[in-house]
Amino acid sequence: MKHAQLAQWVDMVRSKFGLEDYTCLETFATYEKNEWNETSYRFTSEWLPPGHSERKEDETNPEGTAVIELDAKTGRLTNVVFVGGRAPEHGFSFLSGDREEVIRFIEQETGWTYGSQFIDTRAETDSFTFDLAYKGVPVTPGGSVTVEMDEQKKLTLFSAYGLVPDEAEEAEFQLDAAALESLAKERLVFVEYPLMKEEKWLPLFMIDDVFVDNKTGKAVLQKQDILTWKSAKNQRVKRKLLQLGPAEIDEEELLQFPPHPDTKPLTKKTQAKVREAATAFLQTYVPKESGEWALSDISRTKGMVKARLVNTKDITVIPGMYDVFIDSESYKVVHYVDKSSWMTDACAEFQKAAKPMLSKNEAFDKIKPHITVTPMYVYNGEKYRLNGKLDSRAAVHAATGEVLFL
């Protein structure tokens, strides 16, 4: 290790987390594009517990191994993990481990303020999770802070994931469910929902949640690019192995903060080529479903271009969906992930859903008292704007009329 700042961070980590008897196995630097299309930089150190000088034969880390990650721009903690939940004998300990002490710890480590930049989600005896926010209002893309400890109140896990905006387009929240009744009725959809324990499909009416413009009361919808074709193709993808984690960067280069290549803008030519590649993919894998699939969420990732394909006609609660990864030079699909196959495979033998007996109007009358609209700051690619999230925890059984909370 050549850079003095990195050596200083290693010393800080050793002292802070009681790792004096641990072996620093390795350090490494990574960078990746974040949700703001900026670059995040991380410095990670791995520490083997006493009695170990190398990884196990299968290359896994022994129980008690510490993995500590810092934000290289701020020097603040982003992740602390002790493998197997086994903290060091003289590790970082809380006095009481109560909610107030955990909140103070998070504020100190992140620089964020409780009630404004992170808010309550859930708390258990030895585990606390908070959502990220702007002035107490949830944000999306979201994030969270998690703290876990053992029975001796020693820290076993800390994770600060996501981004907190410094500013937003603020406004007084003026939406309510009653004023959005007609939109809510439009968003009521029929779906088939898998009940895993009972191994059967349920016919349900549910609200398809949507963000609503705080000023106009209209749904904020993502434009759907419906793909069509006239013939089938046989271009099966020989999937390349993907490096899904952040890209490594030389430690000497880390503190120069070079921009990640994925932050490069997408050109119109690239978007057109992606559309061609996505269409050819569908012509091979679902050749009879022309006009049923939509292309969305095109972005650079892991040195490639990723696009999402969604079946707009699928009535299951998780519709047919692919993430396709496209080479940024040849514009050929080199990898894909079937995002819904886990459900279709697991539920293939489930009892089929009962035939719906309720009309949409009847179902809406039942679900209407349970419809909510809550404020949320939504990032639109340029700034955060106050929206409402129209949703409902309830669903209506389309055969029996029973109101269910799933």
C-alpha cells in the first residue's frame, strides 16, 4: 500500500473495531456508477480472525472475518460485516444497544440526521433498519441504514446503502385518496397471485401502485416502447459470465477519482441499436408474442448496456420480464436474466386460480377504503420532486369478495 491516506484508514479500522489480533488479508478499491449517474468510490479491507492467515481451502472466509468498506471521498463507513455474526472479542460495543444509542451511532458514522435524512422502518431486539429520506419524506431510488449486534451488544453488521439528496423541489403535499378516486379505479388490475404455503394461485384485484404528480394529480408514467416483429429468429444467446460487483480500480488511482465509464451518456444511435438487439432477442425467445413486450430502463452497467423487457399482457403478479445485457461495441446480447422464472418454475404445479366472480366495480368498492396516497420525493434523472405514491396493502379475492392483506 503506497498512499498515506489508505494506510491511515487501515489503522483507523484496526483500532475502531478491535482488530489488533487480526490479520489484514487484503485491501482493494472499487468504483461504480450510482443512481445519480455519478461515480461512487469505495476502499475495502478484509481481516482474518486470530488463528487464521489465509482463506479456507474452498476460498471462503472463516467465521469472524471482518469486511470493512469506506466511502473513499468522505472516509465514512458504508459497510461493516463480521462473517457468521461473530464479532471480535474487543470489538465495537454499544452500552445499552437501544434505539436512541443506535440512532446516535448512525448520525456519527454517516453525518445524516435522524428524522430528516433517515427515518424509522423497523426495529427488533438486536436489529435496526431505517429508510433514507429528505426532510423526513421517503425518497426513491431508496436506500437504508441497518445496524445489527450480538447478545453482548457488539456490532456485527452496519450497512448504509443509497443516496440522500441535499436539495429537492419542495412543495406542500396536496394529494389525498378521495381526490384520486378515478385514477385509483384505473389502476385497479386483475392479477393471479401465488400463495406459496398453500400451493395455489389466487385471483385478485389489486392496485397497481403509481407515482402521482403533486401539482396535477396525474399519474407519472414511464413511456412504454412496445416492440413488434413479423417473423421468428434463431439467435440463442451464449451467455457470458458477468462481473456483477463493482469494478476494481488501482489503489493509486482511487483518490484521483476518475469517472466510471458507465457514466458516459447513451447516444441516440446506441438506443436504436439496443432496440434492434432487444427485438431480435424476443424474436428468438418469445417469437409468437409480437406487440406484447415493452422495452424500458436502458442504462450503462458493468461496461455494457442493460435493458429491461416486460410482458404487458401477463396477468401474473410478477409479469414475464427479462434483463438483457448488450455489448456496447457489437450491440449483441451477451447475457440475459429471466426475472420471473423463479416464480413460474416454483409455482408450475400450483392449483389454478378460481374463476373471477366479481366485477371490477364491485372489487373497487371493497378496496376503496384501503387506498392510500403517501408523499415521496422521486428522482427524475435531474432532480427530486415531491410526488404521491398511490397504493394499497389490500387486495380483493375476485371469486369470494374477501378483502386480503398480503
